[in-house]
Amino acid sequence: MLRRIPPVILIVMLLAIYGFLLTFIEDPVNTLIILGLSALLFIVVRNYLRTGSFFQRSSGPRKPKPTKPKSPGLRQATKKQAPTPRRDHPFRVIDGKKGKAKQKQDDQNSHNNISH
């Protein structure tokens, strides 16, 4: 379903078309040169954004870019994947002396309170 174009954008587009027609009627050669250079600039920028270089390299065999397989988003969202097994935790616990004195006192108190 087509959305309704806002009136402000329509007015700007009509003014742009009107201005283009006026400049084209006054100086068609210069207008065509500007249009051609604009199209060339658009193509060069688009090529640079896609490949990372301004011009295509024709020397040597090219390696094809690895393409990611497109998977439908709706099916993948409903499909449950098998849970991966959990790996061992990569961190080690280093024993220190910080809580040991308190634990010894608690152990001694618990031994003293036990009746035989």
C-alpha cells in the first residue's frame, strides 16, 4: 500500500522540477554536463562504498567475497536450536587468607558449642 507523500515534500519536489526546467531551457549544455558529472560522482562513490576502492582492479585473479547465506528471519525465529553444552568456567579461584581467620574462629566456636 502506497503511503501518502507529505505536502511539504511535494512542494519542494515541484519547485526543484520547475528550477531544473528553467535552467535546462536557459543553458541546456551546461545543465547536461552538470547532470553527467553528478551521475559519475554517484557511481564512483557507490563503487567505493561497495568495494573499498575507487576503481575496479582488472589485474590478476580476484578472490570472490564470501557471501553469507540469507536465512528467512521468521523461520529462524520460530526454530529452536539445540542447546550447546556448557564449557568449564575459564577462571580459577585463588585461595587467599582474607576470610580464613574468620572461618577458623567460627569452626572453633561451633566445636566448643557441641555437647558430647
